[in-house]
Amino acid sequence: MKIVTSKETLNNAIQVVQRAVSIRNPLPILAGIKFETLEDRVFLTATDLDIGIRCSFPAEILEQGTVVLPAKYISELVRRLPEAPVFIEADPATGSAKVQYGQSETRINGYPPEEFPEFPIPAGINTFALPGDLLKEVVRQVVFAAGNDENRPVFMGVLLEINGGELQVVATDTYRLAWRKVKLENCEELDINLIIPGKTLNELARIISSYDQKIEITVAKNQILFVADNVWLISRLIDGQFPKYKQVIPKNYDLRVRLKTKELLDAAERASLLAREGSPVIKLQVNQDMLVVSAASEAGRVHEELSVFQEGEPLQVAFNARYLGDVLKIIGTDEIMFEFTGPLSPGIIKPVGDIEYLSLLLPVRLREE
Amino acid sequence: MKIVTSKETLNNAIQVVQRAVSIRNPLPILAGIKFETLEDRVFLTATDLDIGIRCSFPAEILEQGTVVLPAKYISELVRRLPEAPVFIEADPATGSAKVQYGQSETRINGYPPEEFPEFPIPAGINTFALPGDLLKEVVRQVVFAAGNDENRPVFMGVLLEINGGELQVVATDTYRLAWRKVKLENCEELDINLIIPGKTLNELARIISSYDQKIEITVAKNQILFVADNVWLISRLIDGQFPKYKQVIPKNYDLRVRLKTKELLDAAERASLLAREGSPVIKLQVNQDMLVVSAASEAGRVHEELSVFQEGEPLQVAFNARYLGDVLKIIGTDEIMFEFTGPLSPGIIKPVGDIEYLSLLLPVRLREE
């Protein structure tokens, strides 16, 4: 392989694929990035066997070929290169590559390319496209509620359902849940039900940040492929049955308050400072159009008063402040509706606005004081 | 104590003194910030017994008094307060304080104020003033060369000498040295020779960043006080004899090269990537107006060529790339002079410009390859 490219092009492509590099893997070659040429483009690939990312860019190809270089060295080197043409020449005999720039050159030792795992682009059972900005927004609003317990893989995933021309996306770690529904255009014929690892969607959102267009999605057996322009993200799917989440979402409420998102977020953050360390439980009391947020610990106590619009009976309920903060940070509207059915029933947070979204929080049972 | 102030005023003062708060000290009260009133001002103080910082601000004083509050809680709370008047009322009976803002209030438990260590402002043997921006520049150019070995306290310090109307500032960890000389105006009568902890000067530089004026310095037995506007920084001095550094600085050179600071910095950083981990040794070879920077390890090798102006004989010498990078990052001129007297003698880096500054680097002995 012999190519000429620019520092910026190369650096951007490395930054994209590097997220899939696996540093602490028993298979050392997974710490590498595979460079390969095809016609007039260079393809970079990295994978940790759960996720694979490939990114291509046009370059001057002087000789076709392949080389696998340690991500750590090639990325740090390229980041520090001068803004000048970069010439990379692989030596198939040793698996190393020479990087030339200005009057200088670096030789980086590589891995045998034939040992790099395959990156099979699945032949699609179902292929469809979603707008990149929509996907990004949905991921941001839902994925935080996914769990991280490796023994319960289904809860580490995000349910993506498309049918009847509607997309529904849900995640839950069993303590909280986030749900979003969006009408899709020209998708009436699709019928899809997948559990995608939360990590995959986070990486997807990161990739989309620089590619503001349609994302093409291909679903195959146990795998999903996202294509955004010149970037491919492939991931395994999570096997299993997503919990029947609809039955845990209360249909009605006894009390509903409408309030300013930022006021509750700030009050919850201040209150959690003086909640017990480790489990930041804060108490909400609604009465006479007033929401009192309070917490107490050995360090002191907080009593915050917020004006709200109240519909329904007074109530007292406690939540984990961190979980409450997670929702309020991403909900994206100035005001929210907070619905309650009792001190031991889930609270439901909805944006005041047009989007179909809700987040559910299980309450914390308070000891009598 | 009862005071009314603004979130911003209070937050700024807490940020300044918080640097001296000691979190992991056997004396728990050192994790606190002392609030006390005097006439129409509030004084905040924190100390780890090595350094003390005090900051004052004007406020509406409704009742004089004192309270010591845990820095962690009061700083995090104030940072999150709304932009509104803040009312703080201490309860002398419990040592706690009530913080009120808007419709809300927080009570933070404190420490007994009488247990907070004294913060004696030394009666000056010598008092003089230096421009804040000069002090800041000098600290930045010198303090990085100080050591961090607690068993050799003198090398953790920075020598500050004033005599004959000149200020000289020096630090060395025995592997490298940085020296700066500045002519002072109206200081002919001063004769000062102090070793100030590097940490103290770093904190001083941070404080100066927001106070661009004369810094008043008072030297007492074993202590030094810096006053910048409404901030007092007091520190112990280091006892001992600073090494006779002048005799290690070569008077002449066999080879001198003039080159672009950034080119050498970038080349050194790239080369250190492929130097052996843990000890990033890079080799410099000068010949025919060319400086070759090189390094090699199991990961690969680097060969960088830089055009230089060469005066003197060809030479090969090796340095620790990190130490070289430290100097090049702070030297502040586009070009430097690099002087050598042999492969086992110190290299001297000087700015090309008007300032009297040098940094000395001990070479690394290379095994023959």
C-alpha cells in the first residue's frame, strides 16, 4: 500500500474509527486500525468484536494494499503532524508502515493484516433510512435510561420498534424508563423490533454529529449496520425479550404539576448535595401550587420552594436525584408535566410541547421520620 | 454572623480560597472555609498549614460574626445558586449556617470556629512590590523545573534573589534548571534571598491571573506574604541552602544552533511517541545546518529533519523529550538558541529576544547502538 493524503483527512477518519479500537483485549491486533485501499479510496476499520467502525476517504493511491497499525501510535502521530501532505507506505514483508511528512519520516511496526477479523457487511433482510438528526435526538432522549449490568444484557439495550409508520424507542434499567415515539414518513410497510446495545447507539450519535443526513440502516440476523455517508457502524444485536414496558406506565394520574424544567433541575442538584452520599434521595412535596424539594443528611439540609401549577391532591414522594437530573437535562423543553399516582407509584415526566416522550422514575420508599 | 451578598461575589471569593483547602488532613477543620466579618467586609480564609489564602469582599453586614463551613458543600452549593441575593446567617450555638436564596434555604453544618488555625499576617522585615504580570511570567518560566521529591525540599523550591536592583529566579530538580533575570525599578536597596515552595508560586500565579496589578510582598522569618488587592497568600519558606547553580551553567559553547521553537517542539513530541515508554529519550544530531531528531523503540522509529543555523562543530546528544518539551512550551519566543559543549555536557536553551532567560538540560547517556 502506498497512499498520499492530508493530515486533516487522515486525522478525521482515525478519530471516527478509533472509538471501536479495543485496547485491553486478549487479541492484541484489536488495538490496531486496518488500512486498506479499494480503487481510489482508503478504508480504515477498527473493531472490538462487539462493534465495528469503518470509514473511507478519497486519496491518491500509488499502490493498492493493506496494513494494520497500532491505533495508539498512528493516531497520536497523525494528530501531531504538520499541515502538509502525508505519504504512507506499507511494507508487506514486515507489516510495518513508513509515514513521511515534510523532510521527516516515521516507521511504525504493525500487525499481520491477515489476522485482522473480518468486517462482514450483512446482506440486508430489511433496509430503511432515518434522518440523522432525528436518530440522534431519539438516542439522546432514551439511551441514558439503559442499564449497565452485564448479567442482564436486555436492559443494556434499547428497544427500537417500527410498525404502522411509527418509530418507538425505549430503554429501562428497571429503576427508570425512557420512551419516545415518532411518526415516520414512507415507512408504513416496515415491521421491526430490535434490541440494540446502548453503547452502539451512543457511538452512532457521536458519528452522526458530523454527518447531518439520512442514516441507512440494514438489519440482518443478530446484526445491525448503520451507514452514514462514508462511515459504517456495525454491531451485534441483543438477543432476548424486551420487558413488556407498556404495562408499567400508569394510564392515569392523581396529581399533575406543571413547572419550569430548569428550576426543578437546579433545586434537585442543590438538594442532592446535602442528601446522603452514595444514594442521593430527595423528597418532593406538592401542596397549594407549591413544590417543596428537600433533603437532609449529617452535612445539613435543604428546603427549596418552587411555584407550580397543580392539578390534583397534595402528595409526598421521594426520588433518586441523579435519575431525576438525567431526565431534566435531556428533555429539551422549558416546562415539564410531572404526573404522580401515589408515593409508591412511578412518577412520569413529560415535556410540555409537541413531542411524544415520557420518562418514568420509580420512587424511593422513605423511612418514617 | 448575618450577611447579604450576591452569588457571583461569593462564588469568586470561594474559588480563590478553596485552593488552600486541605481535604485529606488529619485535622478535619482544614476541609473548611472560615467566614468572618470585619466592619463592612467579609473575609474568607482557608489553609492547609503550608499555605493560607484569604480573600475579602464588601457585603451588607447585618450582624458581625464567624462561621467555618465545609468547603465541599458551601462551594458546590454556591456554584449552583440562582443569580439572586444570598443571605447567610450563622448560628453560633451549633456552628451551622443558613443560606437563603429566593424562596429556598439550606442549612449547612460547620466546625467550631475557635478551632480554626490562626492566620497570622507577618509583621514585615522586608516589604516590597512587584508587578503582577512580571511575577506571573517569571513563575511560569521557572517553576516547572522545580522537583517534587519531598526528601529534598530545597529542590521543591524556587530561589528568589533580589540585589543590585535585579531579580533572579531559579529552580532545578538536578536534571534541569530554569533561570530568569529581570531588572527592577526602584529596588536598589533590596537584598533578598529566599526559597519559596514551587506550589506556593503556582497558586500565586493562579491568583494573579485575575488581579493585574502590583503584588505586595512581605518577608518575615520563615514566612512570606503576597497581597494582591483583596487576596492574601501566606506560605512558609523553605529552609536550607539553594545549590550553587551558577557553576553548572557552561560559560561557553562548542556548538550553537538557532531554530524555530515550534518545529523542535513538534518534532520532539512526535519522536517521544516512538521512544521507549517511561523514559522518552530522543537523540539530536547536528550537522551541516540540519538538526535530526530521532528515537526508536519496539513500536517503531522516527527520523525528523529540521533546518537550523549552525555555528560550531557537528554533535550528537540525547535528552529526555518531556523535559525538552516543558521548556519549549513556555519559552514564549518563535526562535531559540540551543547551545552545546559536548554529548555529556548540559544543553542550554535561550530565547532569541531581549529577555534574560535560560534553561539547562542534562543530557542522557546513550548506549552505543
